Amino acid sequence: MKNKEINKRLANALGEAPIDLLEEIKSQPVRKMEEHDYITRQEPIKPRNIYWKPFFSAAAALGIFMLAFLGWFNQFRAVDSVVYLDINPSIEISTNKRDDVIQIKGLNKDGQELVDSIQYKGKDVNSVTLELLDALLEKGTIDERHHTMLLSVLNENQEKSRKQMAQLNEGIHNYFKGHQVKPIVLRQSIASTSSLEEFAEEYNISLGKMTFIKNLMILNPEFKVEELVDLSIHELIALSQKTGLDLKRILDIDDDDLRELKESYWDDEEDDDDDDDDDEDDD
Amino acid sequence: MVLFNFVFALAMAENKTGRYRKVEIDESLFVSIGEDDIEAFETLYHLTERTMYAYILSIVKNHDDTLDILQDTYLKIRSAAHLYKPMGKPLAWMFTIARNLSLSKLRLENRMADMENLDMENSLQFSYVTDPEDRIVLMAALKVLAEDERKIILLHAVSGMKHREIAENVGIPLSTALSKYHRGLKKLRKYLQDKGGVR
């Protein structure tokens, strides 16, 4: 029997399986979970452990050791994580496994101007991020009204990604302690796909911002990508609040930050209303 | 510009024989299901029922258990859809739930060892398969293949998923998926040939 026939017969057999569970499932009451349990949690897909057969020869073992060594060496020098910081400037920070910065890029004009002044060699990602905040404050990009930033981390290891995000989030909040600016840090762990990369490149925005826009479009299918890509993070958040989207579904946000975000959004709304009133007075 | 569904959709192409339906899982379905949209749930169910059946059967190797776990999987999806975060691999999440439920059931019933020795050919549980040769091939797959080989072969056969898609969603490297697929088919061919009952 040929492979094709085996596949066909399996497809036939499985195609005949009487399943018909839909009505039963629909009729059952469902209690919404408050958080993921061990059954539903969204874990990164891990490759299985490789079972090395015991009869490998010494030569093969040595070969494997050499390959492992070379692999380790390459990984040590290769990009491990990419951190995207979006405010309006979009910045991409590449780090190695030790979290040392090995490259920093501005992804738009504002971002390029900003990174020119940053000395990153030999520094870790936390220090470089704080230097970026210095520069952003100095330029007036971050102030009491504009203090929302999107922090995205791309790393195949979700655990590492979460850890790195938590450290950066803590570092940013500590930096602003005692400062008049209360930062709002929106966080997301991202994955890269060729389509997302193409869109990000086409619109000159970061992969982090493109992912955020994609997820906003999932929450509200009426959004159009062309309408969103030119908006700053502050404007995207304002839009999402105005349309009643639950950002916690697509982003990690500290409760304090969420409260600040909502207050900040309402302040903006009131200011807009005041402006409208002024216009009416002028009339 | 088209709302870029392809970014977060899994497309399973129709195969040459035209047996497979073109299936796309849009992650926004989970958002709707989380908001108790029953139509969205029906759409997801119809898109994935057969693929999920094949996946679970490859683990538990028993039709009735597969149906129980399949039902629990969809109920879990309804309970947790509002917690789902789009990560580009909706089917992988469904597989994770199905696998965790399957392993939990197997552990609970402590039947892992027994099932390995189960003589599938004496079982009547696949009597729903009308063509005897189709039934023999399915039972052979359940009997002689290792779990991963079975998973890859059944998913490829029933849904037309490409090996790259199977590898991504099951969480194994592509090279492993390909080698297990070919090794599994070779085993099946040899078994069926030795058995002599099937050409």
C-alpha cells in the first residue's frame, strides 16, 4: 500500500467518526474562569527533550559536544531578545543572552535622532533604557500629559520575555519616583511573523506597535490599519478608551497604570470639551 | 487593504483530491466566544471538530474517550476564551487544552500501560468505519505508531495540514515532524504488508 493510499484511508476512516457534540456542548452551562488554570494556560510551545540513544559512539558524542559548543558560542554573541519602546519615537534594542545591548536602532525619524546620542556599548538593557528616558525627558517627548509608553519584548522564551519586561517596567517606574510624571507602561510579549514584519516595515513602525495595532483590530474589526499606523501610542490609547475596548485583554498593565490611564484619558476629554466650549464662546 | 486576517489565521490548504475544507481560525473568534457569541463558537466548532478529534484520538486511541475529551476541550474553550491572548497560534492553544485534558484523563484512569497493549483489532469501537480496509488502516495506525508519529500522520491525513503547520502547532521542530511522518508511514506500510490482508 502506498503512502497516498494510507493517507486517503485514514482520512476516510476519521471522516466517518460520529462526533455530533455541538448541541450537547452548547446546552451546558459555562462558568467563566477568573484566570487560566494548568489546562488552559497559554504556554510557549516547547520542543520536546531529545532522547539520545545510549549506543552513540564516542566520536559522535565528541561531535555533538563540538556542535553544542559552537551553538552556545553563536548564541552568546547572537541576538536573544529584541525590546521595542514606542512613545512616538520608536526604538528597537537588541540584546544578547546576558541582556547586554548589542544594537540600538531608531525606527522612525524621532527615534533615529534619539538613539544617535545614546552610548550603549558594554551596557545592559536596563541602563540603556534609563538613558533613553533621560533623553526623552530632555527633549520634552515625555511630560505630564504624554507619559504613555508601549514596551514590547520579542523572545522565543516566554519566561525570559516576561522576566525582562517585569525588570524594565520596574526600572521605568523607579526612575520616575518622586517625579511629576507618572509613567503608564503598557507591556506585551510578542511573536514575529513574516506578515507582521512586512507590515511594520511598510509603515515604518516597530513590530511591537504593529502587534498592538493588530490586536486592537481583533478587538474592534471596524478599525482599519491605515487609520491606526500614523497615530501615536497616546492617540491609540485614547481611541481605544473612547471606543470602550478592554486593553487588559491584549496588554499587561499594572492596576495603578490603568487607573492613571483612565484618569489621564478623561482629563484629555475634558480639555477637548473646554476647547469646544471656547470655540462656541468665540462664535 | 484587507483586514489582515492572514496574520492571525491558520490556513489549511485544500488537498489535491478536494477532500479537505479550507479552514481558517481567526483569533477574533475567541474574543467573540468570550463574549458569549454562540455563532462564533459554532463557527470554531465546525472548523476544528475533525482536526481536534484526530489529535485527541492520536493520544488516547479510543473513540469514546476521544469524544469525552473533545467535549471537555470545547467547554474549556468557552470557559477561558475571554482570557485568551492573541499570539498567532490559535490551534496550538486548542491542542494544549486537548492534550492536558487527555493526559489528565489517562493519569486519572491509570490506563497508560494498559492502552499500549490494547488489542485494537478485537475492538468494535471503530465499527462506524464502513470500509473494512479503511478500518484496518486506522487500527494499524493506532496500534503500531508512536504517539508523535500518529499525531503527525492523522493530522496530515484528516485536515491536510502541512508539516510546517503541524510542527508549529504541536511544538516540535520541522525536521522532527518530517522524519517522524516518514518513519511512521514506513512502519505502517511494513505492518500492513506483513499482515497481508491489505494490498
